[in-house]
Amino acid sequence: MKRTLLTLAAALGLAAAPAGQSARFDGWERMADVSYHFDPDERAVLPFALQTSPAARAALERADGLLRRGQPGAAARELLDAGARFGAELIQVADEPGSGGGGRWVGAGEWALYQLMTRVPATVLAEVATPEERLRLARATTWRDQRALHELSSDLDALPQGRAATVTLARLSAESGDRPAAAAAGRRAVQLGAPLPVPSPWAAHTPAPVVSPLQLASDETILSTWPRWGSAWLGNPTTLSRLVDGGRRPRHNPFTGSANMHEAPFAPLEPVVRDGVVYVTDALSVSALDLVSGRQLWHHQGPLERVDPDGRWGESFDIGVYANIRRERAISPYLLARPTLAGERLLVSLQATQPWHELHDFDNVPINHPLPARRLVCLDRRSGEPLWRQERPELGPEAFVNRLDVDGPPLVSGGVVYVAGSITEGAINAYAAAFDLASGELRWHTLLCTGQQELTMFNRPFQEHVLAPPALHDGQLLINTNLGVVVSLDLWSGRLRWVSAYEAMRRRSSRMVRPNTARTVYWRSEPPFVEGGVLVFAPLDSEWLLGIDPSTGRRRWRVNALQGSSLRSAVRHQAVPTGDGRVILVSDTGTECVQTASGDVVWTHQPFSPYDEVSGAALLAGDELLVPADPFLLVVDSASGRVKASHALPATSARHVMQRVLPAGPVLVMTDGASVLAYGQAQQLRLLHEPLAAAGDQRSALALAELELASQHFDEATLRFTDVAARAGAELAARARSGLLAAAWSRARQDDTPEAWAAVMRAAPDAASLPALADDVLPALARLGAHDLLVRWLKTLAESAPQHPVDLGRDGPRPASQALVLQRLPLEPPAVQVELLSQLISHNAPGSWEGRPTAETAALHIAELIGQHGRGIYAVHEAAALALADSGASLEVVARLYPNAELVERRRVERMQAMLADGRAGDVFVQAAGSASAAILALRARAARELGERAFADALEGRAAPVRSSAPVLPPDGSGTITLAVHTERDVSFEPVAGSASPEYAGHAVGVVDGLGELFCIDTRAGELLWQGVGLPGGARSIRAGVDLTLHDDLLLVRGRNELLALGLDDGLPRWSRVLVGSVRKLESAQGLLFTLLESSLGEWRVEAYGMTTGLAAFRYDLPGVEDAWIYRAGEQIVCLSTGRYEAWGSGKDRRLLVLDPARGGAHSFSPLEDGQQVISVSHDPPALFLGQRRGSGLRLSAWNPVSRETAWEVELNSIPTSHHLFASAPGWAVLRERVSLPGSRSR
């Protein structure tokens, strides 16, 4: 086949541009390299892929042919159509040596428009537009359709009609008050050479200059305060969200780790300060903090931060899947997390949730683990409320906006938000996109290139890819893809202008099992910038810092991160523009300076010695370069590179490695990978703000209030906040009101008094904020015993949010209206109590109360009130029950609404009597549980006796249980030999046994063959083996002393893993068994019942009791909100010690004693333990729990009576024994046995 070689310049008729060409194409006459020849049969192997097609080149060749044949009208139409069709396609124009096999490409659409504007006469251009296009323009103008005008401006921008559409769009934007959009359209019109009205309607709006984030204007900082840094740090370090949460599931924070050798130090968190507010994000959430006090003004939770790490699988991955020590760079530490402020809006990229799927590993190497997905969010900067989100679920999962990962901070200009992002589908597709600032609607998106990063042996990426944030210059959007190319786009239309390749490092082989084979990252991830007319950028995938022509992408110079440094060990990591045509290169240990116009070195390496290496990102403030070299902050002269000063920032309670600094007046904001801190001198701030506040400056007055808050001067802060709230405008007044609330919070946490916590509720700015405050304040009031205040604020909350859940302790959260009822009960007379309890029943109140469903406990309390005060207090409800029954309602309906009605109780008694007559004593025993009716209790006692549960029947009838000894009777002479056959190497042991047996079994002893789960019983008086070989429930296991075996009359009760088994002492045969739901933690016997403490697989605790003789269920008590529990027997009383799951503010966990009452079906009032108080022993005669509490070098010992539920006595011991055991030696006596070290002796 004949090979055709074409010179692009000749094929496209490249000629000198006329004097009147658009400024946007300055230098494009040098765009194509005359030495480059296009060969259609030769395709270089590149590490990236671009959108190039023969159709675009053919269209341009046809247009060139028409121009050469003298047909400018037809050529103009061809070029105009090519500009609209091929805006995202490229044509190669150069193959520069050393560019990694790449070169330079020009956007086909922009090149066509360049040809149209430079080679077609203006008279011809005026006639190119079709009638349909002219009609579109007329309609868009008439209907003031700004979207259609923008499309016409982009499609026809080389024609007079396109310029007219642009001018009209500018005018309409100005009339609608959208000054940024008007200014952007006006600049575009000027760029196109359109005549503008004088004065222009948008001329009053001067767009803010685009300043490099590495630079600060000199008036943004007070340089005179710098030497005073280090005198103090303001407020507390604010720890950001779940990346550093060390709570239930520890995180591996990729931002706080150490970079590999020669790599750039991490510095992802870059705060932004405006109007005394610090805005900071960690790519999971966004926070607004006061600059002076550091208090949180608002916090916006990102989607991933709201995923419960302990929630159910099958919904979304939590942060622990990404922030994992096995996936060190799944979250890139070179991500730039910086909010973008645009007027009253704040834009940020946050990590999105991803649906859960099953994860697979190979040899501890993740295979299909997800990489972060990041989406754009627009917030109100004053409140943090979302205004719009990039994701639009209504468009479906395949919509572009629902797939684009926005990799870093967006850029805002002319009312448009510009982002750089990617969509990974095997390969990485890099995109630029533009969104409307007001609505978040997608305006355009353009594919930049397709590339790849390092892969695992399974051909899957193990780290997220990030593009550098975009930059603006002369109507261009400049993006460094970190995929081998840098790209320029037309800001207005999104068309590609040019693409320039650079030398990327070769990817490492993926044939290794090692999960991390990443290339070394030498340079920091920063936006490209134009300095001295040269575009400077430093790709993450290259060793080179490059300077290129921003108009054409042609290379000017390059600097290697490793080579040519005047200090052999230094590695360059950052390029900082100075604003005067120079770039300062910051390395590990010093600085250098390069002239951007030529790439020549201005001054060679200036060392930082004797200070440590750079620990973060440098920042230019005025004429000084601030360099973090933790723990020092170096101040470097930007003219010479010499270190002018160094400041050692004061240490905090935790170690914070300095990564970024930001001077904001006399305050220095610093971030590490987890927190944000502010340093400054309080006196300096006062000297600065007091004169201004005295002159009426409310912003300075607010700063002084925040300073008092940070200094913990709460009274002064409250006075100042109150004054600002009364005098200032809406914005500052709202901040002052939130400051009042913050002062009240801080005082409450410090004083921890009922009055201080009530002040928090009084400081609520409005009723809508009460529920959030109540979540902390009401439990604190309950903990402190401030019952009156608790009821008052519960009533206030119930009026505005009756259904808001309130958690006051063990029974868990319940609606505020219901919690109010329960708190009012002790304060009301009996008749009112009955009315309140009846409301709980009629509303079928949710949740539990005193270990039972709320409605059941309410009915039990009504029965007790009726028993104490007579049925007259229930008369109204008695009448209502009769009326309901007369209307034809069933007994079940009447019983549900009026369970204590005499009619209901009479029918219940009749039904149970019939059951007893039918021999169904077991049904009566179970169904009568939890009733306080004397008649039903008598029937239950009768049923218990019929079933052989004599001891429980005695307890129901109020009879005292006999006290028996469980000690075996041994032969006085020690005679008697018993032979027991056991398996080889098995131990035989006699474990202590709880409970007591009938007198005829007093000489019996139970033993166990350890490891086999085999029991045996011997008669010690007769020296006889009675039985052997009964297996334990649940299989072979060891017996735990005092827990697993319990005696009762003629029964041996055995606890298995989740089973109870009753054996006859005489023959060892099973009498009954019961499978339990949960693990049995403790057994105790009392009142003729076997009490079991159970813990479910979900960590929920409860106590169940069963009849000793029959195993029938007699009692159940739930323990909601409990982390740990234990039960004790003191005489015939069963006492439960429970530890709350949540820790109260300023104290230990909530620990309480409650006395279980199986006859009543509930528990007696709670008795809270003091912090550090422990149960160390029990007594049975009289019943008592002995409590010990360390106090300094001594021990306070007290006896708590479970019958009266009061402390019987207490004594102070002036020394703490090395170990102790408390036991009752005789009724009424308590003996403490001590083991102490004797002086001069090694014995104890």
C-alpha cells in the first residue's frame, strides 16, 4: 500500500494570522511543528489514549481544499460544523523528543474555529449562518432563554450571530442580577471582538483574581505578630471525622502516615478562612470553626460518615473498608482536600457510599475491594445546609453525573463550577466538567484522556487515582491529569484546545503478589499555575517539573526532582510561584529558585539546617515563605532563600505533625492529617479587637466573645455574646446566639450541676433545637437527681416534639410525652397516677419499663395502687369498661384497654379456676405470672403446690423459706472407700454446689470427671457410689464452681451451654430439661425458683426464673441498655447488678442494683452505686450485700439490705489489704479477712 505523508501545516493551509484575529488564539500560528509529518499507517504505543479520529482530520482537509479553490462560503460552513462536531477530538501537531512517545495535539474543534476566524473574510462570515440558526437566535433573544443563548454562543462563536448571542447573554445576566455570569459573558464577548455598550451593564463587577493556593496576598496577614507565635494555642484541637475515629472500630488514617523514601510529605487538609471562620474538610465531611475559639459553628456529615461501621452488611461499605492497614493508599494521601468558597456557597468533594458486595482476598491481598467514589456537594457556607448535589438519582446509575469521581477542590468562575474527575471502567477515563453554580445542573463535560495506573496481579487498581485540581488562565481551563498529559480546554464551551504529553514514569509489573507496587510520588499534588507567562506543573506520575507555553502547550523547560540539585541528598517536592516571574523549589532540606521565562537558576540550594526536614506544604505569604519542618515553622526570605526565623509551636496533649499552615491575621491555623489547630496570643488579639469593638465593630466584638470562650471565662463570654446578639446583623447575631449556647455547654460540662445543664436548654436559640440539646441535657439531669428540672424540661420538649426519643437510662429511648408521664408519676396523687398509667395503656406505649412491656408494667402499678387505696380511684375506668362490654366488645378488647377492671379480673379468675378444675395447673402457673391481684396470686400459689413447687408457693403466700445447710456429712472416723472407674488421665473433682438439698440427702456429694462432662454422686455416710455417667448438657466441658451445679430438695440442677437439666439425686435420671435462648452467665436459687442470667448473641441481657420441680417459666425480667450484669442471692432475695452501656458525662458508667420480685413480676426500685463501688460479698442471715469502695489509701465498707433497699451500716478502713475476702461468720457479724505483707519477711 502506498504510504501517504502529509504535513499538517500545508494540509490545513497554515498561514500568518491577520492582525484582527481573536486574542484567544495568540501564538497558534506556531501551534503545529513544521517538522512533524502525519503518517496514517504508523501509530505509536502510548501510555495513554486520546480521542483522535480520521473524520476530524478529513473535515479540516476538505475545508482547506475549498479555501484553496476559492470557495470560502462552503469552507466556512465546513469549518463551523467541524467546530461543533469535533470539540472533544484531537489532531496531533508535534512529536517532541523525550516526551515518552507522545507529543502535542490540538483540539480539532478549536483548530477549525481558528481557521475560520483567520482565513475566512468577515463579509463571508456574516452570511454563513443558516435561516434556522438565525431563527434560533431570534427566539432565544425574544424569550430571554439564557441556556439557548449560551449554546448559540458556543456553536456560532466565530460568526456575528455567535457574538450577538454572547452580548445578549451578558445583558440578560446583568439584568437578572447574576453579576458573575454577566462578567464571564462580557469577557467572552470581548475575546470574540464583539462591540460592547459603554458603560457595560456588567462593568461594575470586577471578578476576583485567581490566586494560587500557594500564595497569600500581603494584606491577609499581620506580619508583626509572627514572632509572638508559640506563646499559646487557642481552643482545643478539632479532630475531624471517621478517618481518625478511635471508637468502636479503629481506623487507619492514610493522611497521618509517613511517606516513603524520597516521596513528598503528605499535606492533604487545606483549610480556608473567611470572615473569622475556618472551613475545613477531610473529604468525608465539612466543618466550619470559629477562628479564635475553634468551636464548631456547623458540621456537614458526608454520606460515608453516616454509615454505621457496626451496622448490618448488605447496605453500604463503611470507612473501615477503605481506611485499612492492608490498603495503605486506597485513599490517596496526595488527595487535596480543600473547600472552595464562592460567595455564600461552599463547594467540596466528599466520599460517597458504595453498595456492599462480597469481598475476596488472596494471601491477604485484597482482590475486589472498592476504591473511593467522590462526588461534588454545594453547601450554604453560613449554615452547612446542602443546596445541591452532583448526584441525581432520578437520572439512573448510568448517568454521567452519577458516575464521575470529582478528585479534588472545584474551581468557580462566572457562576460556573469547573471540576477535574475520572470514571474508572477498567481504564481511567479523565474528564473535565462544568456545573451551574446556582442549580448544580451539568453544563458540559469533555473526555480528556484514558490511562492506567499500577495494578495488582489480578489486574485491579489498589489505589485511587487523583487528577490535579484545575486552574484558569486567559479563558482556558488547565488540567494536569497525572496520566501522562496536561490539557487545556476552552472555558466557555468545554472544547479541547490542546494536549501536551510529558515523560511519565513507567508503571511497575503487576505479576507480584505484593499489593503495593506504586511508583514513587516525588511532587506534591497542586493545581498548575502560570508564572511569568509560563504554565508550570508537577505531575504525580513523573520525576519532572515542567514549564510550557500556556497558549500552545509547547515545552519551555523542565527540572528533575532528583537530578541537578546542588545538595546531593535533597529531593525536590514542591514549586511555589512568587508572582514576579520566579518559582521557588522546596526540597527535603532547602530551597532553590528558577526563572520561569528561561528555566535558569536564580539562586542555588539554600539549606534549612540545622532544622529537620520538611514535614508539609510550604506557603508564600507576602515576601516570606512559610515552611513546616515539624516541630518548627521556618520563615524563609523569598528573595534569597535564607531562613529568617524559626518558631517552635507549643506542644499539645496529643502529637500533631505540622503539614499545612495558614496565617489569618494574628492567628496561625495549622493542620495535620487528622486535626486543625490555631495558634496565637490572647493578649495580642485583645489589643487588636478591643479598639475596633469599642468603635462599634460587631465582628471584633464577636471575636472578643469567642476569645473569652476559648479562655474559659464563661460569664464574660455570655455577656459579650448577648450584646452582639442584640446589636449585630442577622449573620453575626446568629453566630452570637450559637456562642451563647456553646458557653452554656462548656459551663455545664465543667460544673456538672443541674442549674448549669438547665442553662443549656434555656440558651436554645429556638424550639427546633431543643431535641438535639435534650439528648444530652435530660440524661444529665436524671443522673444528677434533679427531678423537678427534669420534669420541667421534659414538658417543654413534649410540647414541641412529643415523639422525640428520650433515653433516661435502662429502659432505653421512649417518646418525650411518655417519658414525661413516667417522670410525673412519683409527684402526683394516686388518682392522677392511675389516669397517667391508663394513658400509657390506651396508647399502647412502646418500649419496656422495669423489664416488661410498658403497658404491662402500667397495669401492674395500677393494681398496686388499687390494692393500697381501694377500687374507688379506678371508678371512672370501671364504668368505661362496663360501657364498652355492654356495647358488644369482646373481653379481649376490654382487657386490652382496661386490664385492671373488676369485670376483667373476675373473668380472669373464673377462667383460671376452670383451668385448675381441669387439671391444667401448669397453664395457671405460667399465665398468672406478673399479676398483682391477690385473687390471682392465691390461684398461682395453689397451682404451684399442685405441681410440687412448694417453696415457690410459700414465697407467693409470704411464708419464710427454711434455711438449710448444704455441707455433706462425713463419717467421723474417715472410714469407707469408694471405687470410681474413670478414663485414663482424667481428673476427678468435687466442686462447691449452690443451694441446699432435703435432709435425707445431706450426706450426698456430687463430683465431676473433668473433660468428659460426666457426673457421679456418692453417699458419704454409707461409702457408696449411687450413680455415675450422666453427661452434661451441651457436650463435654469443665464445670465452673458455684455456677453450674445447684441443689434443691431431691434435685440436682445442672447448667449446660444453653440448657438447664434437672436430675434426681437418688438415681441421676433426668426429671426435666429446658433449652434457653442465649448463654447462661449465672445461676441462683431462691424463693423456690431457679434464676438464670442470660446474654443473647446481640449482647442483650435478661433474667429468667423457672420452677425447681417442674421447670415451668415463672418469671422474666429484661435488662435493656445494659453492657454487663450479674446476679447475687442474699437470703431469699435475688439482686441484679447491671452496668449501663453508655457512660454519663463526667462520671463512670451507670451501675445499679435492683431487687427482683418474681411474685409481683417485676423489680423494686433501682439503687445506683457510686463511682468505684463494688460488690465484694453477700450475707444470707440477715440478707445483705457488702459493698467496697476505695477512698485514697483506705477502703469504705458498707452493708446494703435488699429487703429495705437501704444501707444498714458503713465503716472506713484506713488501709487497703493486698487481697481480701468478706464473709459473714455469724448472724449480724461481718468479718474481713486480709492478706498483708509482714515487715522484714518474704511471707504473707
